[in-house]
Amino acid sequence: MAYALQQLINGLTLGAMYGLIAIGYTMVYGIIGMINFAHGDIFMVSAFIAITAFTLLAAADVTSIPLALTFVLVVAIFFTSAYGWAVERTAYRPLRGSTRLAPLISAIGMSIFLQNAVQLTQGARVKPIPPVLEGGVVLWDAPGFAVQIGWSQLLIIVTTVVLMIAFTWMITQTPFGRQQRACEQDRTMAGLLGVNVDRTISLTFMLGAALAAVAGVMVTVYYGVVDFFIGFLAGIKAFTAAVLGGIGSLPGAMLGGLLIGLIEAFWAAYLWAEYKDVATFSILCLVLMLRPSGLLGRPEVEKV
Amino acid sequence: MKKTLLATACFALGSLSTAVLADLTVAIAGPMTGQYASAGDQIRKGAEMAIADINARGGVLGEKLKLEVGDDACDPKQAVSVANTMVNRKIVFMHGHWCSSSTIPASEVYNEADILMATVSTNPQVTERGLDNIFRIMGRDDQQGMVAGSYIAEAFAGKKVAVVDDKSAYGKGLADEIAKAMEAKGMKPTLREAITAGERDYSGLVTRLKQAGVEVMAYGGYHTEVALILRQAQQAGLQLTVMGGDTMTNSELVTAAGPAADNVMFTFSPDPRKNPDAAPVVEKFRAAKVEPEGYVLYAYAAMQLFEQAATAAGSVDYAALEKAMRGGSFDTVIGNLAFDAKGDQQAPGFVVYRWQGGQYDYAQ
Amino acid sequence: MSAIVFAHHSMTPAERLRDAGWVAFVGLVLGIPLIGLTTVDVGGRLAVDTRFGLLAVFVAAAFSGRLALRWALDRLRTRKLARDRTSTATAADRARGAQRAVNLLGWIALGAAVALPIFYSDNRYVVDTATTVLIYVMLGWGLNVVVGLAGLLDLGYVAFYAVGAYAYALLSTQFGWSFWEALPVAGAIAAGFGILLGYPILRLRGDYLAIVTLGFGEIIRVILVNWTELSGGPNGIGSIPRPSFFGLEFARRAPEGEQTFAGFFGLEFSAMHRIIFLYYLILVLALLTHVFVSRLRKLPVGRAWEALREDEIACKAMGMNTTHIKLSAFAIGAMLGGFAGVFFAARQGFISPESFTFTESAIILAIVVLGGMGSQMGVVLAATLLVLIPEFGRNFAEYRMLLFGMAMVLIMVWKPGGLLAHREPTLRLKPLDTAARGREGAR
Amino acid sequence: MTTLLSVRNLTMRFGGLTAIDDLSLEVPAGRITGIIGPNGAGKTTLFNCLTGFYKPTFGTLRLAHPRRGEIRLEALASHRVARDAQVVRTFQNIRLFPKMTVLENLIVAQHNVLQRASRFSLAGLLGLPGYRRAERHAIERAAMWLERLKLEALADHAAGDLPYGIQRRIEIARALCVEPVLLCLDEPAAGLNPRESAELNELLLYLCRELGMTILLIEHDMSVVMNVSDHIGVINYGRKIAEGPPDKVKHDPHVIKAYLGEDDEVGEIEGVAP
């Protein structure tokens, strides 16, 4: 029981992280209907920015953790959004309106490019920082097994929940959200009605990147170790999460992320850890067979 | 159907390959890009220094050495491509590849082209295929696993031990050998697990270890994962001692795992840095701001091996060189090298080390 | 004339400078965290190192690069406009011209491919790289059936390649089958997997299909890594027999009672014999694939694939069983992938799961899309490019994959429809030549 | 006058929404039957039920096939409706295969015949005479329809590049290549100019009168419906509100009310206005 609870906490943390990255996929998909394969690498870039920022702070002898976290978050969000913007501007915008596959290939190329650019500029070595948030609370001291939630785990879960609420509010209540949804439904029409489509799409990419930046900072705080390869697996898992939840749906991305985190945690806890990915993908297949648009996706009515 | 493009490409490449024939060309190959690029980096630094030193002594048989660097990114297909490139560049000696899964297919290409190679790949298969051109200057996983397994069975008797690997050819091979050696000594692993390298979250594994009351984890795989596991174990309040293989020599482990790295033990050949004969070379590396850890000195030694074998043979012809290498005994920075019929290093001797405050040293 | 040509918007020098300045600014922002700052390991701890000189070079390069690019683009556009105005060629003429050029290119390429080993008979690297190109060409043609013709986005194509490779590896090492015996069986097994994958995802469309196929590829790979008893796990399978030349082995010494290729023909043994034989073998396999796929395209099933890509609902309304059409596309694509896998295993002599990662799928897909969906010649062109870019890049060592990624983006942005986007109809009511003659007569 | 298709108590619900409510209708053989009704009345839903794209919640659709006897359409999947029952449709928002040529579009429509002749592509791959003959026949048939619909000059053009009015005609030609027993046209005049519309009238009359084809026609353009239909069914809110020859329907008070309702777009609905 204690063991299961601990695995639940692990799964939730992992799932929250997947969810944060998945929202980036889902927002971009919603607005221009493409899979932004480079999103995982944007996340990786943000983790590197966070490492640099943390190291700078350590050099400046900043010891206040809240202050440090805020600074790193702001820095990471700023630069990562710039990356999100630049990627969209160079690799995707020229391809808008062409076939569905062209931006996909361009995105794969971008992903390879970013990975190698980071490797070249920052080195292939693993980048570690000393633990930022150590320790945690013991939730339940069961005999022989203490269930514990680390501060950094708590931070991840809380941040994710807060961001989720903020984003839902933004998409449903603000003028930007309205424009964003308008572009999702019909880009041409939105343009005709005076929505600046290019700007809205750019902003969407920047927001997605900003969320990836938050995830990047969280990863740095939680794992303390970053290398140029982390974007790949995280990207694939988050993409899976976005599809599982129904690509294009914000709550879906979050739900998908949590589900995948939990599936991985519990499958690895009770069954064969090495077949964890097989389980994840099989469940995805099953869900899609029953609900071809994912869990919370709008079912595509076959318009005849 | 094909390639006007390729035709032009071929001309370009053809001219390239003839351009480099002036000196004796030797090569290294390994993962210069990709996930394991830091190992490739070590190899290159070691080899570059060795070539510089050899050339400063006047080269081999009066000719200067020239170094070619091949990048296989630990991908078997690219490894074959690299091997072909190297054959075309008429190299006389290859130090590499690094990943066993690259070394195995590439060695067949070198074998057909009559090129000698010295590798640090530890998979037994590397020398078990009856190829006469391959020499291993490192121990084998089975020897390594045996040393680690017996050590665990003796030093941690009565404790619960988990055996974990990362599903790579190297990691799984090592972990299997460790488990076998432990069982031979009458100790059964409490858990036998596998993880996926490249992931970041091992909290599931850590929780499982904690649940099972495991205190010692024997690990087959690379240092990055060990650092993550240790950090996450610490966070979960689990005191874990890790026993790993030669990959744990990488100082990244210490930077990444922090103080928890003091709980890492591993097997490795006797430390070349402790070799008194190597002291000047070690100093030289440190002066050049390169810590001669891991594979740096092995790469250096491989080049020394070539230098001495060629000098002994008086030629760089394959047959003569092969005979010299198989029969000879060579003094290198990693100690004395001599090979058995398969090409394995005689008396490789693994020792158990422990990290301590950022340095590793023999475990008591 | 020139007045008309320059009527389109052209930038003033001030605008150009401002534009380049903006790009340089973006370069600066992007460059600060990755180029300007870097972390280095100082005795077990990280410290920040600055490289502002490098950053300045980068920003300057961005500025001047942008200026040059704009200038070049404007020049190109002006020229193109001028050409369009002077040229009176009709769309039909242009299509015919394109078709002729592609045909010509095809024959030249075929000639080059046949002649290549003759000119490079002692250059192992060239022949081997050409063999790799041909493997990708074959994979591209196989995936072209699924993605280019049937329009089903498949991100897990490498699974079938793996199935073919492992099928041959197991059949040959465990049961002693020869290459030629195993080839059709392995193809059939791969086709079976294609149908296996096809069934559950019949209802899925577009990107949902993409993620499930991606998942399928990963599942196959994870199983290969973990099912050690079958696949050798991460160690892979080694010592896979090479194909023989009608029973003649390519070896230095023949086994008891057999002859080697070199011995039979009275040649001196050379490792190149096998390399060249393998090259011609894959050339023949690739050509057969080409003939097979081109013929299929002109058959009802091929037209049905294309119709499926164009409009699935209309297909149903025409009484076509879309289930069968999709499954046949998956099965045939998988079979061709399986053949390529068999050859790959036979050529490498050693296979392990590391050869069958998602990146491989992505590259094969990139070949199909970069080449121009559905275009057979486009696949050849794209495969050649994508194999040769990293090979050339070897001279640039660590920059090579960077260049590769950049090239993928640039080609796509430059030609979003692919390098050869022209589609040749499967049949014509009036053959082109007679149509042309008719018009010329009318003039 | 024999009945080709009889619709009995057809009901189609989507969740809470009832798109078709207990609709019964007879389609006489060899005639043109028009279905009219205001937007959202359920006309296209009726077509979708008929051609297997929707499974009706309730009701029967019996087709008296001249050679195969009675066929229950509601039990068939969409492709079988076209293949086995030979009920073929066009779409309101044209669904051609845009990148394929006009001729290819028409050959694809003969897929089932050709596929059988190609014997799982084997005969086709080998180029056996049986398949070649079948292919020649298919091209001849396509050429015949192209000629009759005055499209032969465009045969080798990509269908998607052609003007809207021509695409409509191609879609009809493609449907004709399936050899329909019942041809269902979903707003074939939508988006056509008056001249094209008149040509369409001629074409429909030609198909029906000269070739004896049965046509079921959904249309908004009253000039087409009233001029060519032998028989008209009017539906509104999923129910049939009137049925009969054009003249009778034109003066039916229910129809006038459904069409005119409270607002006064009298002039718009030419032919219905009294």
C-alpha cells in the first residue's frame, strides 16, 4: 500500500512533466495542425539555459531558493520563447499552406539541428548542478517503508496545476485566447475578421516554448542533470500524451500526460519494467481504436 | 535510376582519398557525436597527444603519423561506413571502435582490408570470432563481471543486492556476468531489473529497490544513469551502494551525482594513472587541462602499441605487424601489454575501485 | 520590359539594412544562452564561461548572411519573373519537358549506377556508400507506396525493415537457409506484420495514424532489445551468412568440397568481389522494386491507393473496399521494407536493435517527402542527397549532423512539394506525343 | 410504374437530435425523383443513410435491383452499396480525386471490375491479355461518358485544376462509370451559373429519357428540380410534408409554408411562388 502510494507520487510527478510538454504539442497542433517534432528539443534547450542560469546564480552567491527559482524561470522562459519564435519563423512559416507532411519533415530536420547545435556549443558532456531543493516531507511512515514526497516533486505538481489553471483561463477568457481559438477553427476566416494570424501563431509557439521552458527548469531542479539528448524521449512521450488525451485539447494533454506517467510508474512497479514502453504504446493503440480522436478530443464527424 | 550526383561525389571523394597518402595514417573511431560523445572525446584527446609525442620523437620508421578521426555515433551502420572510409584512406592501424556493437561489424571490414585494430570494447564477442586483426587492450566483460560479482558476494554478504542493467549490449553482458559470479558464490540477487538508458526518471526503480530493502545495486551500463539513480535514491531516502563497470571511471559521474558518488564502486584495469612510468604523460595531460581519465590513456597506449609493434616489425605490412603484435610485449602508459591467441590482453586484471571525494582509488 | 520586371516589390537599401539588423538581433538573443555562455566543468563543479567573441562573429555572420541571402533571393525572383514573361510554353509543354527531363535523368542515373563499380573497382568506400544509397532508395520506394501513393502517414516503417532483417538473420543462422530461400519468406513475414499493424488502425487518420505507427516501430524495437532468446537482445545477431554467387562463396578459402568465387573464375581473391557483388545485388533488387511499384501504380490497385490518398469518402462512394486497399498498401510497403531488411542483414553480417531506431524511420520518411510524394525518381534523388550529405560531412566531423538537419529544413522550405513534385498520369486518353503532334499540325 | 427504391419509416438520430423522422418515400424506376426541403431538413442525411455512410437508427431501405432482386441497403457498408447494389452518389461539396486526371477519376470508378480482371494484380503485373482487354474496355467506357458529357478534351488534365462547373460534370461522369442502377445527385447545380445549370437539366433529362436511368436528386435550385423531376418529395425537419408531381407540390400549402415561413423571400424561390 505504501509502495503503491509512493509509485503514485512518482507517476504524478512524471506525468505532470509530460503534461507540461504535451501542452506545447497540442497548442501548436490545434492552431496549425502540425506535429512540432522539434518541441522536445526546445525543451532541451531550455534545460541548458536553466543550467547556465543556475550556475551563474551560484557564482553570484545567491542562496535564496525562491529568488533563484524565479530568476531562472524568467530567464529560461524569455530565451526559450525566442527559440520557439525563431523555429516557427524559419522552419514552419514558409511552409504554411503546403502539404501536411512538409512541415513535419522540416520539424524533424529542426530537431536534428537543435540537438547538434547544443552539442556543439555546450558540449556533449552531462551537465549537472548541485541539488537545489533537497529533502521532502514524509507523508506516511508505514512499517518498513516511508512514503515521501520531495520538495521538488511537490514543486512540479503544484506548478503544473497552477499553469494549467492559468492557461485554461487564458484560452477561454482573454482576447488572445479568443483569437487563438478563432485561428484554430478557421485561419482564413479569422484573418478576414481582423485577427493577425501570423502574430497569433507566433505567440502560440512562444507560449508552447514557455511551457517547455518551465518543464525544462523543473527537470533541472528535479533531476539535476541535463544533456543534449533529453529532448528526444521526453518529446516522444509528451507527443504520445497529447495524442492519448486528444490532440488539440488542453485538458486532454494534461490528462494524457498524467495517464502516461501513471502507466509507466505502475507498470514498472508491478510488472516488467523493460516492457514499459510497449505497455504505453499498446494502451495508446487500444484507446485510439475505441476512441479514434483520443480521450478528450473532439470526435471528428465524418462530414460527407 | 541512380545518381549523377553520386558520380560527381565519387570523383570528389576519390581525389580526397589519394591526397592523404604522404604520411603513415592511423585512425581512431568512436562516438564523436551522439549520446556517448564524451567517450569519443576522451579517445580523441588521448590519441592526439600520443601522435604529437610520437611525431616529436621522429615518428614511426622515420615517417610522421597522421591521425584520422571517424565518428560512428555508436551506430553499427555508420561504423561500417566509417570503416570503409578508413580503408580508403589507407590507414595502417585503427584504435576503436568504442561501442562493442560498432566494433563487431566494423572489424570485419578492417579484417578484409588487412588493417590491425586495437580496441577497448569489452564484449567477449569482439575477440571470439576468430579474426586475426583485432587486439583488445582492455579486459572482457566476463572477466570484469566475475571480479565485480565475487567482490559483491564477499564484501556485502548477507545484504540484499539488486542486479540492474540498461539493456545495452555492454550493460546487459556485464550485469549477466555479475549475476552469474554472485550465484557461483552462493548469493542470489534479490532483484533483476532493466532500465532504459536515456530516460531521466528512475524514481520507479528507486522505489522498487527501497521496497525490496536493497542496499547494493550492481549495475551494467553507463555512468549517466548511475548518477541519476543515485540522486533520486537520495531524494527518496534510500542509501544505495552501486557496483559498476569500467564506464564509471568517467568523472562526469562525480559532477552529476554530487557527494552520492562516494557510494559508487566499480571494476577497472589497474589505474594507469598510478603507473609510475605513466607519471610524465599524466602530468603532460594535466598541463594541457585534460584529465587523463577513462579512455584517454588507453588511446595513448594504443598509439604507443602501434609505434612499438611497427618498430619491432620494421615495417607496417599487415603480416609483419600482426606477428609482431601477437608475439611481442609492449610497455605502454597503461602498463605492459601482451596478447593471447585470440587477441585478448594477457593478464588484464581487474581491480575494484571506489570513488572518494572526486577521485577514485582502490577499494579496501 | 524591365519596368514590368521591377514592378514587384523590391527593397530599398535602408530596408535591407533594417531587415538584416533585425535578423542579427534575433541571432544575438538566440546566441546569448548557447554561444555567448557555456558551462564548463571545473574540478567537479560547473562554472560559466563566456565566449562573447564567438557570439560577435555569429551575430556578424547572421547580419551579412541575411543581406546576402536577401540580395540573392531578389535577384533570383527578378530573373524568374523575366523568364516567365518571355517563355510562352504552356503547362502541357512544361509537363512534357519535366517528364522528359526526369526520364533522361533516370536513364543517366541507371547508366551511372551500372558503371559505377567498374570505375571504382578498387574503391571500397564509394561502392559501399553507393550500396547504402541503394538500400535507402529501396526503402524509400517501399514507403512511397504507403505514404506517397496511399497517403497513410507511417512513422514506424523501420519496424518492417527490422522484421525482414531479423527474419533473414534467424532463418540463416538457426535453420541454415540461404539468402535466396529466405528472401521471399522474410518478405512475406514482413508483409504479415504490415497487415497486423494495418488492422487496428484502419479507422485512424492523419496524425493519429502517425503516432500509432511510431509506437509500433518502438514496440518492435523494444521487443527485439528484450527478447534475448529470440533476437540476441542488445547483442544482436552476428555471423549472418553472406549471399553467395550461385553457390560460390566469396571467401579466401573455400570449405571442404566447395569452390570460392575467386577460385572458380581463376581470379586472385579480393574483398572487393563481394562488395561489388552486393552492390549489383541491391541494384537488381532496387530495379525490380522500381519495376514492381511502377507497374502496380498503373494497375487498379495503384490507382486505388492514389484515390484513397485523394479522398477516402469518394472511394467508398465508388464502391471501393477501403479496408482492403489500405491493408494492401501496408502489406506491399512492409514487404518491400522486409526485402531491404534481408539485404541489409546479409550485407552487414551483424544486426542489432540499434540499427532500427525511430531516427531511421524519420530519415526514410524524409526521403519520400523531400523527393516529392509519390515520385519514384524523387526518392532516388532524395536518398542520394540524404546519404551523401552526412558522408561529405565526415570531413566536417562534428558539424555533419548539424548540416544534415539544416539541409532537411532548407530543402523543405525551398521546395515544399519535394524535389520532383511532378505527377505523371497512370494512363492517358491521348498519348502525349500524338497530342503534341496534333497541336503542331494545327499551328 | 415500378418502384425501384422504397424507403419505409426511416429514422436517423444523432444523440438527441432527430435528423430524419419516420420518413417513407417511393422512388419510381426510370424517372427523376427530386427531394427538396429547406436547409437542414435532412436531405443529405437521407442520402448518407441510403449510401451506407450512416446506419439508420430505424427503418428499411429496399432496393428492387433489376438483376439481383431485393437488396436491403441499410444493412450494407458504404462501399457495398455502390458495388453490390449499384446505388451511386455524388457529393454536395465535390469530392473528386483532385491530383488525378479526369480519365483516371473515371477509371478508378471502375475499380472493382478492373481489380477482378487483374486477379489480385498478378495478371496485371504480367500484362496478360485478359487484363489488357478489361483495361481497354474501361478506357472505352470512360471515353464514351467523357464524350457524352463533352469532357473528352479535358481527359488528361488534373481534375482539381478545372473550373467548378466542369468538376460537377466530372463527378457525374465518374458516378456513371460505376453503372448505377440508382444515381443519387446531391445538389448538382450548386455553384453553377445559369448556362451551366441549363446544360445540367439537359444532361439529366438525357440520362433519364434516352438511357432510362433512375435518378434521385437533392436540389435547392428550383428551376432544376421543377423542370426535370417527374416526382418530388418535400421534407422539412426530417419529415416528409408533401409528395407528388411538380405541379401539385408547387401549390401545396405545407410546402409554401415550409419554404416561405414567416419571412418573405418570395422572389428567391422561383417556381414555388404561387
